[in-house]
Amino acid sequence: MRIAEMELTPREPDRDAGRAARRRQNDLTKPPGSLGRLEDVSVRLCEITGTCPPRPGKKVVIVCAADHGVTEEGVSPYPSDVTVQMLLNFAGGGAAINVLARLAGAEVVLLNVGTRTPVEHQAVLDRRVRDGTANMACGPAMSRGEAEACVAAGLETARAAISAGAGMLAAGEMGIGNTTAASALTAAFTGLPPSSVVGRGTGLDDAGVERKVGVVTRALEANPPDPDDPLGVLAGVGGLEIGAMAGVMLACAVEGVPVVIDGFISTSAALLAERLCPGAVGVMFASHLSAEPGHRLALEALGLEPFMDLGMRLGEGTGSALAMMLLEASARLLAEMATFEEAGVSRDNDE
């Protein structure tokens, strides 16, 4: 499916539902505004879903996986084999995202869009576009057609989840080397220098970070980015799983479903989604602030404020799973708390 055929128009927020939510918040048995950002979140949920109180429905974390040819440049202390090994760990339920998703009551959907070798497991959706990206420091990471294909894979997977009852989605990832691609995408879309957005990833030392800055710089020189051509930027310096995550976010924007973005890599996908579909950010919630330096800058570019700052940098959708519980809490408070009238409680100076 071509991007032009996807009808990427974000659903308009329902301001009437938002106003109804704000009125109900002010009628609940608490001082106005005393639940802080949880009140604002509930209003946004109502605007996104068009219902007050909101009914988020089933929670689903879509974890997108792929390999990166740029690992040839020594940008990660882990070998590319770990991508497939961790994907099988996800399938077996033994990773951090599995633990947190179980706690949040969320389903984990595994989407393979580009590991170097196939993964044969009934829990893994095989939508491999190619066997990992090419080395972006030497040329394009993928073709334009492949960029479209990975975005489409994420979009179609998310739409299937929504059709099956998902009312809150998250986009997670697995791909050794993908913080390098995320850094290049973030630099391309924000205009910031690589030195501002490159971090330690999975644990590089100072020399490794310096080398990684050089690799991202070379990649952007080899593939001069045009921010007004987001598919071209993805093809040049992106990752297959990053494109798929952007597709997940696009589906949510079109269908009017809240989506929780995770850390730095997920947020680079959010930058891509917003470029592909201006206004898509309207359904996005930022879960946490990563330890990666580029994450704060990417969130600022999107105008999003994270819920938490726990020093996390794992990815997988772990921050999103934690934040899903906060979003559900905000929705349930709005729906289940009694109003002053219902509870027979005096308000303000009433006797």
C-alpha cells in the first residue's frame, strides 16, 4: 500500500466532549484542579475519543522489531543477533515489557518488519520488508518503497488491533543500533546537530559516543535530508521498526485512538508520523523522559510533556506500559468519582 492511498487525515478533537469533561471534573468531590495533570489527561482522552467520560477499552502494546546495517560502524556494544534473541524472549513472556504489560493489563503484539533472519514463532507477526537496513553511513538505509512498506505494516497492524477492540495503543521497539537511526531522524527533522541528540544508547563509553556522533554526521552527509519529504528521510537514515511505529501512530490519529509514545526511538517515530500527517500529535501522550539527550529535544519539538522521569533507556515500550496505567487512572477517576450532588457533600462555602 502506498502512503498516498492511506487517507491520512487525523480525526478532529471533539471539543464538546472536552468541555463536558472539564465541567464534570469541576463537579467531582475534590477541590478544582487538585488532581493536577490527571484532570488534563482525562479531558484530552475525551476529546480524542469523543466520549465523556472516556472508555479507553483494551490496551495493546505493539512492539516493532528490525535490524540495522549501521551496526557495522560499531555504534552498539551488543551484536545484531540480540534483536532476534530478544524478540523470542518477548514471545516467551520473559522481557521487561512483558512484565509491565501484564501489570497494566495490556496485550503485547510482536511485529517483525526487518530482522536479518526470519523468526518463526506463532506469537510473532512476520511482515519483514527486508533483512535489516543497509549501512546508512554509506548510503540509503532502504528504498522509498521499503519505507512505505514498513509504515504500512505498522498502520495495518494497529488498525487490526483497533478493529478487535483496542482503545489505547503504545508503540515499542527492538533493534540493535536503532538509537543511531533515531538520532539521525531527530537531527534531520529538528535541524539540530548530531552532537546534541546522540547519547549512549545501550551503554557506550565516551569514545563510543564520539564515534556514534561521527557516524550520524556521515549518514546525514551521505543522505542529505529534506524535512518536507519525510518518507525520503526515513529511507535515507531511518529504521524499519521506526517506520512501523510511525504507522501505528498514524492509525491512531486517523481512528481517534490515544497512543502512548515510549522513549527516544519511539519519539523519533512520532516526529516522522507528525511530518507524514500534520496533527497526528493530537492523539499522542508522552510516557517518560529517557536518559538519551535527544529525547527531551524531540519531545519539545512535538510540544509534548512526559509523565515521568525515571532515568529509563530500555525501550521495548516499557515506559508506555507504565503510562497506560496513569491514563486509565485518569479516565476512571472522571468516570467513577461521585459529584458533590451525588455524594451529598457541600462545596465551596455551601452549608
